[in-house]
Amino acid sequence: MKDFLSINDCPTEFLKELLRLSTRLKRLYKYGGNESPLAGKTLAMLFEKPSLRTRISFQVAMTDLGGSVIYVKPEDIGGIGKREPVKDIARVLSRYVDGIMARTFEHSTVTELAKYSTVPVINALTDWSHPCQAMADILTIDEHLDLHKNLKIAFIGDGNNVARSLGFACAKFGMKLTVASPSGYELDKESIELANKISSDCVKQVSDPAAAVIDANVIYTDTWTSMGQENEKQKRIEIFKDYQVNESLVSKAPEGVKIMHCLPAYRDLEITDEIVESKGSIIFDQAENRLHFQRALLKKLMSQYEI
């Protein structure tokens, strides 16, 4: 594969290969080893949305592999697709760099970049998909619970890009996902149908968070208000108030349930401080694994294409 845009587009064996490579490289770097397959290569990082984890993890990963990065803010180029067409940006960058990572609002931006770029394009987040996060989540779940079991994940909150990518990942890796959301904020039916076409009865939508967690191995949540939705914050706080991951909700899940959040977490809104800090929390393992998965992804995509 040339690009990494959405998990549903990726063959299962390709994803499993990335997972194995992530595990191997994590172990290598943890014990002081290193590989430099991307020496002399450059990654352009295009950002419409700022991020702590995305920027630092990609930059460190690329540096670990011997390469270098160029951080591009919207104002640096007059806005992605505003001063000049996305297809022109893709063609020009392809002449300068060896890979493009983009964190954008609209998913069509990364798909157009990929269409016109001759170098690999990585989706670091769009309003529709967050595949790097989902794969880091799978790596984390594998480390703590073993993917070979019939695991069940309860996603509590907005049926957003994170829930969608997690649903596709569950379908590819043989897990079950139940999404619990208030009316009007559910995961879209098309995405549920697409996931269930990959793996039958893999993803379902409910309204009751307690019903979602009752047999869950993992409880997962995300912010109620994403970037670009700031004007809806107070409205969303009211609508989602019964969807907080707190001690009461966690107590309804089986003993030993793991807690996940893709961060940033707004403590005592979508999740309480005590649950973030609880012994079942693997939230910061998730955050760390963004680095390890993205290192593997960069190695795979940028070393197989000689530009």
C-alpha cells in the first residue's frame, strides 16, 4: 500500500504486519537499539488542527528512524487548499519530500493529497477517520488483554471519527464494539454497516451506557466537544452528562475492565479524574503507543517506496 488513510481500506494482513512491526520496534528502542531505514528522507507534516501527541510522536518516530521532518502550519502556506489547490500542494511536495502526514478537518483533503501525491500520504486525523489512533489502541489492547480472545469494547460518547476508526479496527481484528451515545450523536449507520460487512455483527449502537459496559473488557471514551465544535460546548455538556465514565458506570462492568481515552481528556466531564488515575486505566500506554505504531508505519510506507 502507498497510503494510510482509513483502516477499512487496509487489508487485514497489512494491519497485522504493522502491529507485529510496532511490537518489534518498541522492544528494540526500549532496550537501546535503533534502526535508520529512513536516513536522508524527509516527512512533511501538514497541520490544520494542532496536537500534542500527533506532532511529537511523528517527529520523534521520524527522527528515531534516521529521517527529518518539516512542520507546516496552515498560515505557512496560506491555508491547505485555500491559496492554491490541494492537488497542487500534493504535486509540489512530492518533488521535495519523501512522505506527507496531514491532520485536517475534512477527510477529502487527505484523499485528494493521496490521489495527486507520488509519495506516501498518512492520515493523522480527519473529521471522518483517525486510523493512527485506532491502531495504537489495538497495540495497547493486545499488550494488556491479548487480541486472540473475543474481546468486547464499549465506546461511551459521541459517535465520532475515533469511534468509527475503532469500529473498523475491531472488525479487522475480530473484536466487538458497542457504541453508547445520546440521540442525534450516534455513529452513522453507513459506518456500522461497513464494519459489519467486514465482520458480521461486529459493531452495534445503543443509547444506554450501562448496557454497553455490562460485558465489556474495555471502556473507551473521548472528549464530548472536538476541535471545530467549540460553539456547541455548553449544549454538548448538557446532552452528554449521563455518558460520563465514572465509578458508578465502571462498577457495572466486569472486574478488571480496562479504561481507555485517546486524549486530551477533560477530567470530570467525559471521564472523572479518579477513573483516569485508576489501576484499570491504560490511557497513557495508549498515548505512548502512538509513537511505536507510527514508527512502524513510517518505516513500512517510506522505506518500501524509493522516491
